[in-house]
Amino acid sequence: MKSSTLFKVLFYTAVATVLGACAEQEAEKKGLSLELSACTREPQAPPPVVNGAECGQLSVPLDYQQDDGETISLAIKRWPAISAAAEPDPVFIIAGGPGQSAIDVSDRLLPVFFNLRKKRDIVFVDQRGTGGSSPLHCELKQNLSLAQLSADSEAETLNELQACAQQHSQRAPFMLTAEAVTDLDEVRKALGYRQINVWGGSYGTRVALRYMAKYPHNLRAAVLDGLAPATMSVPYVIGAGANHALATVSDECLARHDCGSRYGNIERQAKEVGQRLLADPVTLSIPNPLTAEPETILLDAKKFAALVRMALYDRIMSRLLPFTIHAAAAGDYQPVAALVSQFLVDESQLNIAMGMHLSIMCNEDAGVTPLPEREDFLGVDLAATMLQACEFWPAAEVSDDYYTPVISDAPVLLLSGRADPVTPPKWGTQVAESLTNATHLVATGAHHGVTLQTCAGSVVTEFIRDLAVGERSVKCMDAIVPMPSFLHGVSND
């Protein structure tokens, strides 16, 4: 080929590439239909926080197969980058649950992502069916509230859930992960971003993975904390996860002479307490965490198992478990009562949209094949009520490829806590098998939610910035070791 001809070929190829990129940019600009304005509520987060949050709503189809049908609004909150020389790719935060509002937890998460915000926008989107995005709430007296810990019947809860299913029967089938993934990309286009980074926690990792599969060219990088892939059927593995975490905490206690000699095998003792409460529940008096008025609760095996499992989510609360379980084994349930009060306050802040939660559990998680055999936790089937509700919850179609492993060469950082009771490290290991550019870090002392632990926020910042895991990040994760258990009457200093 003559040099002049070669030059023309290269020239026109380059022109075509540039024009194609410009056309793509123009198409993106045409989708810029979202105007954000200053949020009305000031942040409640501790320093370092720089004000300037922007909020808005984006209208999207309820059913993407019917563009001219009913629409819903997605609530969006953006913390603009502080630097005038900001990077063009923001970080989208995807909450867990399923059913949790990303915006509700934005003030709490922002300090963790403060260094990221110096150069990048941080965007929180309430997933459809949650928070400010057409939420599917259920009116439940027993939804992890003080009433749940009374003698109210389980049948009443199922009746309330059935009423909720009827209330949301038309919308519930469209509140699934597939629609949420499309929503995310609509927000990306509406805000004018070419590519985004995503951080997903727990169920949010599933949304992030499906986004990675559907829109590979729109994703720059992902950080996935506590893996919950589509192949993980939460109702069927919830017991196994809790058993794993309790065994881990028990082994850690036995490995420390001060804890092991004082409390012994707390896993065995917890099972003994559960069996005792199955046969003979006890009545406790606790102060209502909101009114301080005394309340009477009936502590049975179900409630005890739920309390222990909730404590296992948290690295700090797990320090109390050896003392609490050992006391209960000796017949002293006051430490358990103290846990009740603590978790009632914590649960009131989660604001889980139970209707959306059940839409995911009953249609996506229940569709995993083959389904694993369910394990009891402390003698209790933790998912029994949920699976009963699934019998009448509105059905939805889930595509066959939803359960296939996500294959990607995008830079991905996977984070797991060794003592996580719901998303243990094995799920991260499984997901990593089909991600050719992934790094999986396991913190031996972390439970659920590694990013919030000590220096882990800097690990996320470094990865999004450099698209690699450096030595400093590895040292940080290695430093997140099990905390010493609380020793009653002994200083832990």
C-alpha cells in the first residue's frame, strides 16, 4: 500500500472514531434531563463534611417494556466534588437490604468517602421501591420493633404482609434488580456522565454486578463490600451464615486465654440457651429506647436467635456476645435485655422497605437452583416466616441469564469480613472466579461492612484512584484483626 493511501486510511479511520465519540457524547447530552438543586435537609454526619449536597427526582418507566405506561420517580442526592479540577467519573453508592435507602445512609457514609469526594462526585440513588423512590412499605407491628418482642402472634404478621401484598400487587413485580440496574444507567445519562465507578454493599453488590454485566462500557471500576451474588439465596443460607459467624467468634474467644477461661465455649452455650427458650420462654422488663418507659417482653428462642445474629453483624457488638451468652446460660438475661434496647434503636434507623425486600427475596432468591438445604440457627428456622410470605407475594419474571456468573475484565475490589454472618468470604471467592481483574481482600477481624472499619475507607479511595491495590491497602486490611471480647469486671485496656 502506498504511503499516501495508508495516510488516507488512517486519517479517515481517526476521523470516524472521533466523530463516533462526538456522536456518543451528543447522545449522552440529549439524555441530560435531570436538574438538581440544593437539598433542603442539612447533613447530620460528623466532620469532615463540606456542605453543598444537591437533590432531585428522575422520572422513569415502572415497566421498561411499556415506555408510555406508568412512571415512578427516583430520588437522587449528589455531593459534588470539592476540587475545581474534578475527575469526570463519579462514584455511585448502592445500598443493601434489600430495601435500604441509599440517601438515608448518605450522611453516615460520606465521611468514609470524604477523600474520594475531593476529586469525584459522590452520587446516592434510592433504588426503586425504597426511600424516596416509590417505596413499597408494609405496615407491620412486628417488623423488628418493640412489638415484635412481645407475645403478638406470627399469624398477625403474615396477615399484615398479605395486606401489603395486595396493596402493592401492581408495582411489586417491577421492583427487581434488573429494573434497578436500568434505572442506574438512566441516572448516569441524565447527569451527563460517560462512565461511573460503583460502590455496593451487601445486596448492593448484586446490583453492581448486574450493572457490570449489562453496561460494561459505562463502568470504570467497582468496589463490592460483602458479596451477595444472584446465586446466593438469602432465605436458604441465612442459617448457615449465622452459624459460621458464631463459630468464628466462639473460636476467637477460646483462642484468647482471658476470654476462653472466663466464658468457655459460647457457641455450645448459645445452643443450650436456645433449646431452653424453645421449651420455656422468659419474661423480661426493658426500658423503651424512645420513651424510657418500662416494657415487658417475652424472650423466646426465635427472638434470642435473632438478637445474637444481629449482634454478629457488628464488630463492636460482637465483643459483648461471650459475656451476654455466658450470662444467659447461667440464667441471667439482663445482658440480653440490654441488647434488645440497643437493637431497637438501631433498627428504627434502617427504614427497610419490606415490600421491596420481599419482591427480591421471593422472586430472585427463591429462584436459585438448586436451592441449598436450610440450616437452623440456635434451633430456629430464621427464614420460615419470610418463605411463608413468599407463597402469596406477587410473582415476577426473572430472566434465566440473571443467575449466570458475571464475566468482566473491569478493575474490581472485593471486600469480605471473616466473621460476616450473611455475606461470608466464600461468596467473594465465588464471584472472583469469573472476574479477570479482581482482587479479593478478607479482613480477619471484620464482620458485615468492611468499608466502615478503621482505615478501610482509604483502601476504597486508593483503589478508585489508582485502579490497583497497593501495599498500604494490604497492610490496612491485615490490621483489621479480631477485637478482644468484653470481660465483665475487667478492663480491656
